[in-house]
Amino acid sequence: MYIGIRQLAKRYDVSPVMIWRWVSYDFFPKPHKLGPATARWHEDDIKEFEARSATRSRVAGKGGESDRQ
């Protein structure tokens, strides 16, 4: 299943421009071009991105100020 730019922007509560900015920074997966003016992201690519991002967040949070008692 493919996801469009507006759906992604809503999902992450950002503008469509921000999604494209993330793509240009290689932070976010590149879309699949379905036509000359049609780009969509495959749901599996988005799930993989979210899993990597969640892992990074957990690793970055270890040993931080909030973890100390």
C-alpha cells in the first residue's frame, strides 16, 4: 500500500514541505515515483523508518538526565 504526502504530513504533524526537506536531508525514505508528478511512499518503508527512529530515540535516551535517580 502506498501513502501520499498529505497523509504523511498529517501522520507526523508537519507540513508537506517538511517531509520533502527530510527526504533531501536523507533523514526520511525517498518516495517511489509512480508518474511524472506522482510520488508515494510504500507503507513498509515508512514502518521501517519509524522502527529505526524509535530505536535511535531509545538509545539516545539511555544514560540521560531523566534516567538518573
